[in-house]
Amino acid sequence: RVAYNAQVSIAMYNSQGNLVAQPLTNELKTEGEYSLTHTPPAGLPQGIYFYVLYVCEQPLTRVAVKVY
């Protein structure tokens, strides 16, 4: 949920901190709820990944695990 009009970005990092994908880059979003379906890059190996949501440059991190 975006609580106010804001620039929003989403980035995906591997466990070494390398940027793997950036499904959303500095898009202006109005207040409201959003959903995003993201297909990770082809050939992405199994492992732990971190999705970081940036709203006005404030990060919120969630973990994803690819098992196959």
C-alpha cells in the first residue's frame, strides 16, 4: 500500500548484494494499493533473493527463495 503520492521503485538483489532485476524504476504512484507480478530473469540459480521496495527512497525489504 502506498500511503501518499510517491516515487516508487522495486529492486531484486541476490544474496551477495548484486542487483538482479529492477521491475519498477522511479514510477510516480498515487495513494492506493498495487500489485506487481514479476518474472525473474531466465537462468536465475536457486538461492535467496531480496526484493526491496523503495517509496521516496525509504526501503522495505522482503526475502524470496528460489528452490527450483
